[in-house]
Amino acid sequence: MADLNKVFLMGRLTFDPELRYTPSGAAVTDLRMATSRTWTGKDGERKEETLFIDVTVWDRQAENCCQYLKKGSGVHIEGALKMDTWDDKTTGEKRSKIRVSADRVQFLDRRSDGGGGGGGGDSDYAPPAAREPQARRSGPAGASSESRGRAPYSPPSQSAGRRAAEPETDDEDIPF
């Protein structure tokens, strides 16, 4: 049987992200997010459970998170679970915590006009480097699809349920 360690989370940040650098120069930030679920119990009462999750983001994506996100920003995280273990300095006991190592961070709020941080909308705004995982991008780090010569996707326009007119082709013009 194959193993799979993949999580998808959607929630809001509980703290402003802070950018740090490792001694080797890699950018890293920890996002602290809250995600809630609601359900109706057997007694008919509505219940809610909130989970607080730590997410580690690396490299250019970490820099983008610190530039565009703030406390309260909505995010969608795709990543894997990772176990952190350490010795408690006060008690000397082994401690552990499960966290998420992010592969992809999608910003869910519309960027405010005042620069960094998320605003109060429900759009799928995300800078180009946050839309695609690092491994899938080509070209210089953080380069958008427009700067790599590809036009951004725009759906075909259709009017009143009719398909847009397609160019007519003559069967005799086909070279095979």
C-alpha cells in the first residue's frame, strides 16, 4: 500500500507573519492559522470547533506571505504534516508537535489599496509566486506568466447562452 501525507486547509491567520532567514540564507515564516468547523449535534444544537494550526512556509513563498498577508487574512494551504520534537528546557521532558509544511499558499482575500496585507473581500487574489508551487514555475523566481510570454487565462465570452461564432473552415482547405 502506498503512503500519502497531504493536507488542504482553509482558514484565517491569527498573527501577522514574520520573516526570518536561516544561516544559509533561506527565507522562512511560520503562519499561525485558525480553521473552524460547525455541525449540528444529535440534540439539534449547533456546535463549533476551532483548530489552531502552525504552518511553515519557505523561500520566495515565505517572502510573499510576509508582504501580502496579515492577521485575519484568509488562506488556503496545501502541504504535508511534519512532526517537530524537542526537549522542554524547564522540565527536561520530550515534547512534540505536528505542524504543516506548506507546498502552496493561496491568498483568499483581495489585496487592499494601501499596499501589503489582505483586505476584506472573498476573491482569489494571490501574487504570481503564490499561485504556483516553486517546482512548477519556470523562468526567474517570482516571474509572472505574463512576463514569461504566456497570456493569463481568460474564459471565452458567450452572449445569451449562444456559443461564440467559430470560423468556418472548408474541408478542401485541410491539408490531409
